[in-house]
Amino acid sequence: MRRLEMEKEELQRGLDEAEAALEAEESKSLRCQIEVTQIRAEIEKRIAEKEEEFENSRKVHQQTIDSIQATLESESKAKSELFRVKKKLEADINELEIALDHANRANEDAQKNIRF
């Protein structure tokens, strides 16, 4: 009987130790789960911050692109207008040269007629 009591006590101690170890492992597991949750929240926060930074950067670059595009279109229109004005001025110069040539000939003819 004494031996059974000793075995019972020994088994009880083993059971108590196992329960204590189980509680310690459950506590450790819970701490790990909490830590994983905190890490996940921190990572999600960082991702959200980086996405916001990226979006802001994208908007700034898009505005720059739009501004450059508008400048390019404006310069292209100005160049076309200048080319058109240049062609018109060249045509005007050509007409004036022809008119001057005719006027000079008429003047020469008039000078010849005056001499005779």
C-alpha cells in the first residue's frame, strides 16, 4: 500500500510538472501569437506608409510630366506659328522685291523718256 501511495505521489508530481510545463508552453505560445500580431500590424502600417509615399511621388511625377507635356505642346505651336509667319514674311519680301524691280524698270524707262 505504501508503494502504491509513493507511485501515486510520483505520478501526481509528474502530472503537476507536466501541467506546469504545458501552462508555460501555452503562455509562451500566447506571447508568440501576440508578438506575431504586433509585427504583422507594424508591417501593415509600414506598407501603408510606403504606399502613401509612392502615391504622393507618383502624383508629383505625373504633375511634372503634365507640365512638361503642356510646355512641349506650347513650344510646338509657337514653332509652327513662327514658321508660318516666316513663310509669309518671305513671300512679302519676294513680292516687295518684284515690286521694287518693276518700279526700278519703270524709273529707268521714265529716265530714258525724259532724256529723249
